[in-house]
Amino acid sequence: MVAAGFSALVAAAGCNKFLEQPVNGILPEDEFYKTDADAIQATTGVYDMMQTDYNTVWGSLYMVKLMLSDESNAAGSGPGDQPGYQDLDKFRHDSQNEKVYWTWRMCYYTIYRANKVIAKVTPDNDLRKRLIAEAKTLRAYNYLDLVSLWGDVPLVLTDIAPAEYTKVTRSAKDLVYAQIVKDLQEAIPVLPVKSGYAAGDRFRASKGMAQAVLGKAYLYQKKWTEAAAQFELVINSKEYDLAPSVASVFSKAGEFGIESLFELSYDGAQAYDWGNFPWGARPESNIHIQLMGPRADYYTKAPGDSLLSGWGFNLPKKKLYDAYKAANDSFRRVASVMSTTELKAAGGNWTAPDAYDYEGYFQRKYGSFSNQANSSGSAIPELNYGTNWRLIRYADVLLMAAEAQYRAGAEGTSQTYLNRVRNRSGLGSITPSGPALFSAIVTERQLELAFEGFRFIDLVRWDLADQELKALGFRKGKHELLPIPDQDVKTAGLKQNDLY
């Protein structure tokens, strides 16, 4: 993390309380990290930074990934509404895109906090050893996002002095992957299995979560055998299973359920209203759910439905709806995409057929549902969604395992894992082989994981991005990677990615 990204860390990331002296009632940093309670607080702060999708501006890693895919349009009230997201959606983004900048920044803020834990918490007991392992896992997770989206990136592994920030250059992606693997290999033996955590600690990194991230890192490097081996450990652990339906996974009751390996947690307990919502800070609720609800100006919900109106971003493309129809996949479609025809048939209405970026569909997987928002007392529902981001779930692991096994030559095992996911959605078993099996995996990931932020990275690593995204503005040789934020290019002399 360098220049603007790094210098801002001292002011904004986890340990700023200890660095800005004097503050009554706050410890200097050199007096912190001494007790188990300190170590717990510092490690929890790493998760807290990952949760910061809204941090004075809209800059969600989830939304950035989604806008680069062929699943949905940015939409909003019209051209110019959140232009950073709209430019990503149309592949017009450049190195000054504020969403790219904030996403980059938040990843490095998280790494900054993780580095503090790793460097300053002494491994004197089992609790502290576990907390250090959690920090290493989260550092690896964030570097995997960085290397996937930006390629070569600055690799910062210590609690360096501010004067050193601008001396950090981009490291080759092979070195970044090597560090990801090292962190995870060191963490996995120390981390408990999911069931080893108390209910209040379900948000923490577990052995299975770290194994899944390691498997993904191998998969992205085309190390098929190593990837398959890690996914087998997750599958054979018996800690996870498929939930009854995709809808149940994304329901409020499904949070941290049987299918969950890793989630970012939000809640509506703050009961925000229009007067106290922290627009200038970081809320505890997931305000991006409101951002993605059907535009209130034109939407009337069906009487029996719980999908409330919102601010009209993330409208599905017809291409995705048609993919569900072509696969005869109504089970997952109704949990992911709703057509205007279905809305009206249920007694609702949409009055703007020519609305900006609207193709006739609404997103429901991360829907603005009334039962996921706090509406008690003075709480305003649209400000108090507690919906968690599901970052790793078991269906994803099974499909990554199917891909790794296929690439490694074990087509029978690949078919088994593919069919476990298909059968959950009532599609029945299939037995394709060769390229047809790979094509089936591609389709299954598209339908199962829609709106979860995987599609763009999948298309790039499969070398299918030009084929699927060219009509949207994708330029081969450029848009596989995001630009390095201009501030860090200018201040720290970081080399920019090609053609930006």
C-alpha cells in the first residue's frame, strides 16, 4: 500500500486511535497488543475493515466485481448517478475511478490491520496463536482479491513506518501468490474447524474457510492437483453441506448456516434514521442492499411479496434471465431474478419501461427484503439492512472442486460434484465429458453464483472475457485488470497497468 493508499492508513485504519496522541482514555500503541483482550479487539478490527463497503463514499468491492460482469447493469436514477459504478459497467473506467480507488484502499486498510496483529501480538498462548492465524488468513484473502483484480501489486507484510510507504513497489503476481499460499499454510494447522467456534464467533476464519481460499489460490494459478486436494479437505471435513435451496442460503435464517464458509456480518441494531445515519463514517448496516432495491419512483411491490423499493442500481441483464430459461432452471431463477411480467402477475407494478439501464428484470438474491431490515421504533428500514455478504459458500467449493478435478483428469469426480449442486436445484444429473463437461461447469457457476461477484474473474481466468463481455465495451489486453489508482501512480511511481 503506497502513497495515498498507504498514507491514508495511518489516519483511517484500525490503529489510528493509538497513533494520534494525546487522546484521553486511549492507550498509546506501544501499550496495546499486550493482553488477550487487546489481541481479540485488534483481530476483530480486521474483519470490521473488510465490512467497510460504505466509508463516506460508495466504494464496495462487491459492487466493483459485479459491475465488471455480464450479469447486471449499474442503472440508478439515470446517467451520472454514481458514475464510478456506471463507468465500470460500461468499461469506461480509468485510473481516476473513485470506486476502483476506494476498493484498492479498503483492501490495503484491511491488510494494514492484519499486519499489526501478525507483527505485534505475541503467540504466548493458543488463543493468540489462533488470532494470528485468523489475521494471516484475512491478509491472504485480501491479497487474493488484489492480485485477481490488479495483477502485480505492492506486497506489504510488516508494520512499516510511514516514511517507507512510497518505497514499496509492485511485486510480481507469482510472489503475491506465493505469500498467499505461505500465509494460509501457516494458518490452517492452527485454525479450528467451523463447529469449534461458539455461536458468537461464527464470523471468524475457520480451517475450512482457509482451505477453500488456498484451493482457490491454486485454482487461479492453474495448479489443478493442489487445488483439488484442498477442496477435498473441505468436502471431507463434513463441516458443510448444501442448504435446501439457494433462497434459504440468502434468507436471514440462512446466515452462517450449513452452507456458509465465510460471511461479512452486518446488522440493523443501530436503528438508524435520516438524522443519525453516519454518511460521513462507516455504518454497521449494509446500505448497499438499499442501493440495489427496485427504484422507488416506478416500483409497486406485489401484496404478498417482501421486496421493498430501493434506489434502483444493479438491474439484471436479459442475458442472465435467458440463461436460466435456457437451462430450464426456474428453481434458482425465482430466487435470483424477477421479471416485470412476474411482478405484475403477482399484483405489483413497474411504471417506467424505458428507465435507464432497465431490461425488464429485478435482482432478488441480495434483495431489499423487509424481513432483513430493522423497522422498529424510529428505525428507517432502508438504512438498516442487516444482510450479510456470503463470500464463500459450499456450493462454490463444490463447483471449484468440479473444475479442479476436471482439469486434473478425474472427470467422474468432477461430474459428482457438479451434479450435487444441480440436484439441489432440481435439474437432475448429467454425465458430459471433455469440453462439454467444462462448459457445464461454466454454466453452473453462472447460474448458481449469479450476483455473488465471481463471474468477471471466472471469465478472465477462463479466457472467455472477450467472448462474453466485448459487446459491453470490454477490450482484450486491457480490461482483464483494473487500473492502479492514479494517486498511487503519481505519488509512489507505481507502474500503471497496460492501456490505462
